Amino acid sequence: MRVFSFLLAGLLTTAAVAQTPFADQLAKHRETYKKDLLTSAGGPVKAEEDLSYVQFYAPDSTWRVVAAVQLTPKAEPFEMPTYNGQTRPHVAYALLSFVLNGKAQQLTLYRNLNVIRMPEFRDYLFLPFKDATSGTETYGGGRYLDFRTGDIQNGHLTLDFNKAYNPYCAYQEGYPCPIPPKNNVLSIPVRVGEKAYGKSH
């Protein structure tokens, strides 16, 4: 009977996790994100009280969309400029096609050729972008989304713009944060994800 009780408890716990609302899952993600800003080696936030200036838009599951993935295996490597004047070698990995607010959009997904040399990041994919909020409600240098190659399933990739985050340059100058290429600028406002640091909108 006791074994059955444990099994039942386990099933109920699993069901509870599966039914966790989108907003609750996102809140946990954001708490982890904020802690990493403070505790990561070389991180941009030095004092815990400064985390109160890390702000986000309200969760909105309609900004979690599925993109069609068109791989670009013949793309040539190039040097992507960064905000401290340096460059970082990147290569386009795929073209993403999706719909936001009823409008067709495209963004290019990249690989950082330095980062993928590290075994733990060899499958890392990088999506830098700007949108109509950049420089007003959000950081002017754009925001980022991160993925792994395994996130692409059957030619599709789920983009959750609620997880769009600021580069370190949004907090302090001097970091080599890649500048989103011109082809990754959305004309619409993306009012989800992280806001400009230290500002309330």
C-alpha cells in the first residue's frame, strides 16, 4: 500500500508539473536568469539590489511561435561586429520563417564559431534581433535568444520571445556583444521578454 501511495504521489506530482501555467514556468526561468546575472563569472550585475532593475514584460503565450527552419549549409563564415569594437566569427545556420501578429516574419539563426569549439557548446545556436521597441522600451542594441541544434524538430523550431534577453552590454559597456545584423531587425514591436535595464515602461 505504501508503494502504491508513493507511485500515486509521483503521478500527481508529474501531472501538477505538466499543468503548471505558462506564466509560472516563465517566472522560474526568469529567477534563474537573474541569479546567473549576479553569480556568473564576469557577469554584469555586481550587487543583489541591482537585480530589481532587471525588468520584464508580462508573460504572453501568443509570442511563443513555431518557425519553419531552412538550413543554410553553404553559408560563408563572417565577422559579426560587436559593441566594443571587436568582431566575432559567425556563420548563418538557418533561415527561420514564422508569423507574428498575423504578419510573416523571417530571422536568421547563427552559430558563433568560437563558442562551438567548446564541447559543452558545440550545438549552441544564437538568434540576435532588434525590433520596434529597441532603443525605447528595450535595450537599443537588441536582444538575444539561445537554442541548441536538438531544439529543431522535424524542420521546425519553437521561438519563445518571452525569453528574449539583454546582452551584457545592456548593463555595462565594454563587453563584446554581437550587433544584430540588419536582416534580423523586425519592424513590429516585440513587447515580451526583457525590458531596458533600469527603466520602467
